[in-house]
Amino acid sequence: MLGVIAEWSVLLIWGVSLVGVLLERVRVLLERATCVVRAWRELRREMHPPAADADRRMAGP
């Protein structure tokens, strides 16, 4: 009986630590993705300023 409890407790601890590692990796990936999106938006803003877009729309095709 104690052997079964010990096995399950080891599996539970291993599972919890695995979930913690996976959550940390997801957090890092989301952080990197946020930086990439921020840089992309900044680059797009530099290449096409909002005022220039508005002038082009008002001028027509």
C-alpha cells in the first residue's frame, strides 16, 4: 500500500514540475512573440507613417 502511495506521489510531483516547466516555456515564447510584434508594428509605423496614409486616402487612387 505504501509503495502505491509513494509511486503516485512521485508521479504527482513529476507531473507538477513538468507543468511548471511547460508554463515557463510558454511564458518565454509569449514574451518573445510580444517583442517581435512590437518591433514589427514600430517598423511598419516608420515605413508608413499614419499621416502619409491619411493623405494618400484623401488624394484617391
